[in-house]
Amino acid sequence: MEYRIALAQTAPRLGDIDANLSVASDAVRRAAVEGAALTVLPELALTGYLLQDLVPDVAMRADDPRLRALANDAPGMLVAAGFVEETDDHRYCNSAVLVRDGEVIGIHRKVYLPTYGLFDEGRYTRPGDRIRTHDAGAPVGRIGLSVCEDFWHASLPMLQALDGASLLVNLAAGPSRAPGGSAGLAAIAGWHKMQDTYALLGTVPIAFCNRVGNEEGLTFWGGSRLIAADGSTVVQAPLWEEALVFGSIDTDDLRIQRYGLPLLADERLELVRRELDRIIRERAGIDGAEWPE
């Protein structure tokens, strides 16, 4: 069975939730006209990225009616979007939400917060502590949500693939240190190599949506992509400009790919766990007798 995915490569306005919700709703309506089963928006699409002390002002609870209404203009469509989440215990997380027909299907809280180079996320938001997949029903199946830096740690997308994901969705706000220059283009090439490898080794398609625009001196490069389970590019959005692009995934292709390349089925999880336990013990200097079974 074939289904369509829309990648809405937007340029959020910093701190302006109403304006960003309007842009998101417009993208959803346009995607619905084109028959998309899923529309993906970027990391922090509803708030902008360099929020710093604005975080508490723009944060929303997971049950906020504005989140639930994201897909109201497109009955039956799934919508994934990035926002700042305030948890019940007043933690603030860089989160991705998956909604359909006024219902929250899943939430992912960014696990890896970059604090190197030009990044300082760990100062303003707290990391998530769960890696899960979410059942979106036919035809999409189980979705593994992640946010930007999460994809630079191979364990997260591979755990989601092993947890039954039939689609990985990565929401990003990837800035370029040298827009249009060789260093910036090299960074983009690194993203491509990583995504293609995860798709091939996880035998799982990937929907990557990266924002564009300028914010407080940062330029975001876009280049959103849909990648098939064999690592080939289905569709790619342009660099530096807003765009809404569409691509199709065929569930039969995924089935055949996993039959011909049964990497997930052959993975020896019990061996991996045993070796991870050993590495953790050795790093922490814990004697084997002290380690709980």
C-alpha cells in the first residue's frame, strides 16, 4: 500500500505561537488537498529556536487544545510538529508531537541536547528519558519520532527500528555555520550520509524535516528529505527557502526490503545488552557482584 508524506519546510517566527500555528495550519490544508497521510513540520516549528528566557512563555502542555487542533483542517491526517512542552512537574522539553483528529498519538522529548559549538540547549530545556515508537495505524504503522541532535546518536534511531518502527520521523532546526560555503555544504553532506546509513541498516524509511530562515544571526538550511528503506532519496526540498514537498512510501517495498536484507531480524539483542552492561560496569568501576541482574 502506498501513502504520501508532506514535508513542510517553514521559517518559524521567534516566540510568535499564533503566527506559527497559522503557517502550520496552512501547510496542513495544502497537504490535505494533495492527499498526504502525514505532514511533518520542523523542530520547534510553533515557537522558533533561539528562545532562551522565552521558554516558559511559549511552553504548552501536551494536552493543549492548540496542539490537538493542528490537524483539524485535515480529518484523518497525521501531523508531526515541534514545540516547547511543559511537563506536569514543570520541566521544559524540546518536544515533538504527533496528532490526528484532535488526539495526541505520541510525544517525544529530545533526548540529546547539544551544548557544543554554537548550541546551548541544555541551559534552557531538559532532556527526555524515553525512546519509544507510536502506533499510527494503517497505512503508516509505527512511527519513531526524534528531534535533530537525537539522530547524531546511532542508538536512538536503531532502537526505534528494533522497536518496530515502520517510519522514522526526525524534526530538525539545523543551522549552517557558513551558509553556501564549503564548510556548510560539508555539514549537509554529513547529514545525508547519516540518514542514508540509518535507512539502509534499519531497513526503514525516514522523513526528515528541517527549518529555514534567519534567527538572531543563525541561518537554517532546510533541505528536508524523504528517504526510502534502501537508503535512496524519494524527494528533497530546496536549500534556504520555504517549501512544501511530497513523496510516497510503499509498504510493500518495506516488506520486500526486510525480506531481502533481514538485518533487524538477525540483530542479537541479548548479546548487545550483555556487552553494554559490561561497558557500563567498566566505565563506572562497578564490580560484577554489585551489578543488578
